[in-house]
Amino acid sequence: MSDGFTPELISRCGINCRTCVGYFGYRLDGQRQAPCGGCLTREKFCGFVKDYCKKHADKDKIRYCSECEDFPCENFRKIDEYYSGKYGVSLIENFNHIKSKGMEDFLRSERARWKCAACGGVVCVHTKRCYTCKP
Ligand SMILES: [Zn+2]
């Protein structure tokens, strides 16, 4: 059975939705919510990029922001800076990894990076909690 580390859960901007607080069924403020199926399943909620991205209309042609001719655009660099600073994950580094070693290798490293030492579950990138053993 899949543990959810799949290309489908890598968002357009390179976030691993598998480790997102929303995927675990929580909001950032700790409230429960219906679990999110990942950014690709709810495109209109792409809060980071869409509103600023002139290329977003070409989304059928561009799977990842890294495929865009403007990558990394100013807006993307801002997002990367924010995400790196707040959560310790660089989306540009994610794409560099995918580009140099391939998606499968990236997913393998993600699986290892976010594995809960206590129970083997998945640690959340946003809250650094494991919702399997510390719900
Ligand atoms: Zn755990």
C-alpha cells in the first residue's frame, strides 16, 4: 500500500503535500478540518502562486513551477524565502533535487526526512508533529 509519498502529492510549487498540516486533517491553529487531498486536488486554493502568476492559465502545460520559463520568478523566490525561513524547507532545493536525482529519489529522501523516530509515522513540516503517535 502506498504511504502517500507520491508525485501526485508534490504540489506545483514543490511543497510535499504529504507532510502538510492540512493533509493530516488539521489547520495551522490546531483545529481539526477535513483532511486535504493535496494541492492538485484543490487548485483554486493555490494561495501562494496563483494570484500572482501570469502563467497560471497555462497550468495544463506546466506541472511544476520549475518547468516555467520564468522559474524561479520573483514571486516564487519570495515564497521560497518564506517557506525556508518558517519551515526549514526550500522549494528551490526540492526542485534541484528532483532535477538532479529524479522524482523517485526525492520521494525516498522525503520519506526518510519526515519519518517519526518514535513510531515510523510521518512528521508534519508545518508543526513538526507526528499525528500518528501524538495526535
Ligand atoms: Zn510518531
